[in-house]
Amino acid sequence: MEKINVAERPQIDTAAAWQAYWEKTAKLSTPILWNTPSEIASERDLPRFQHLMNPELPLIDFACGHGNQAYFLAQHFPRVMGVDVSASAIELAQAQYGAPNIEYRVLDALKPEQAAALHAEIGDSNIYMRTGFHHICPEKRDTFAQSLHTLLGKQGILYLFELGDGGDEYVGSMVDRYEVQLVVQHGLRPGAITQQEVARYFADYEVLDSGKDTLQPVVRFENGEAAQIPAFYAVLRRK
Ligand SMILES: C[S@@+](CC[C@H](N)C(=O)[O-])C[C@H]1O[C@@H](n2cnc3c(N)ncnc32)[C@H](O)[C@@H]1O
């Protein structure tokens, strides 16, 4: 097994790395580290933002992965769109978590012209983003945030749930686990985001709600306890 220090980020094409990860996952049906049941993920998130969002706007599950959270959200919003950089993730989502009111599309947040084209098509959207941001390397986070600003427009509300302070170290402590190896062997690395950084990337936004939480990946320790990665959530609206 490769010994990896998750604090070191290799210079890689992250879009290609995510595609390689998802392609292998789809072909081999390997476990997905963040395949948290919606009961302890989007279902717990929902009361934090549902009453604040205009349901007439589409709800985008941004960096939706294989779509299990989008599927839950589509039971509570009339129109959901799942977007992700990886075509294989989108194919998995379409196959496993399709519903008449969900549309899945490939979109790379590091290419803001793609967000601009989508915004021109569907107008302002609400956004749900669960752990889509922390793994983006710090130099590219402004570009990533730009795509979110474009899609939110003036009316959209953003709910984000991210690995918080110490989250990357926590994942580092589990790096030998099979589910984590499946990710890091592609050069992908966890990161962390502080609430202060969120305030910087979303300087024109007011924080309607925020708080601490934990993310439960599929990893269990020898004593049977589930891993609990430090995380936080925030609900943001343009000022
Ligand atoms: C940790 S997974 C979370 C997936 C999903 N939100 C969930 O909670 O199940 C991160 C996701 O971000 C996607 N991603 C990475 N870079 C991206 C980018 N530049 N644009 C859009 N999605 C991206 C990956 O393909 C992956 O599906």
C-alpha cells in the first residue's frame, strides 16, 4: 500500500483525476468514501435551508458525485439539477439516482464559462453543495467560487457543508483505509475550509445561518464506531 502524506498535494489535472476515480468506481463497484445515507446527510441539512430558498428556482446539487443526496433533495424541491466535473459520476447518478424532476449534467467549476452558459439557460439557482469545495487547491478556490456566484445570481441561496478545521488531518489519520486509498491513489487530497475563508470567498453575501457538524464517511473503526470528520455548514444569501 502506498504511504501517503495527505498534506502534500501533487501537481495533477484534478478534473482528469476525479474522472479516473469515478470511472474505476463505476467499473468495479468499489465503495464510495462519502456515500453517507441521506438520513444522516441531506435529510439533516434540509431544515437548515429549505425555508429560506425560493422553491421556484432550480436547486443545483453542486459537485453531486453519484447523486444520492440529489435524489433525496428531489423529494423536497420541484426541480433539481446535479452537476459534477466527472462524466462517470454523472452516468452513475443517472443510472442509480434518477427521478423525473432531476437532471444531471457535467460541469467543471474551474471553467467559469460553463457556469455562465448554464446560468444563461436556467437563470438564478439555489445551490446545495456538500463537500464540493474543500479538496480544491487554495490557488483555484476563487475561480471555483466564481462559478457559484454566477449560478446563484441575485436571488439564489447557497447551502454549503464542508470539512472544517482539522478535517484534512482527520482524513489523513484514516489514509490507510481502503475507501480512502481508492481516492488518494489518484492524487486527490482532502483540504479544509474555515468559516473565515467562506466569508472571504463570499464577501458580498450575508450568513443567514451557520454551525458545526460532523461528516460520517463510510469508514468504521475497529471498535465499530463510525468516523466523524469535523465539518461545518453555512447558508448564504447575496447582500
Ligand atoms: C467528496 S465528493 C462529494 C460528492 C457529493 N457532493 C456527495 O456528498 O456525495 C466531491 C465531488 O466533487 C466533484 N468535483 C471535483 N472537482 C470539481 C469541479 N471542478 N467542478 C465540479 N465538480 C467537481 C468530484 O467529481 C466529486 O464528485
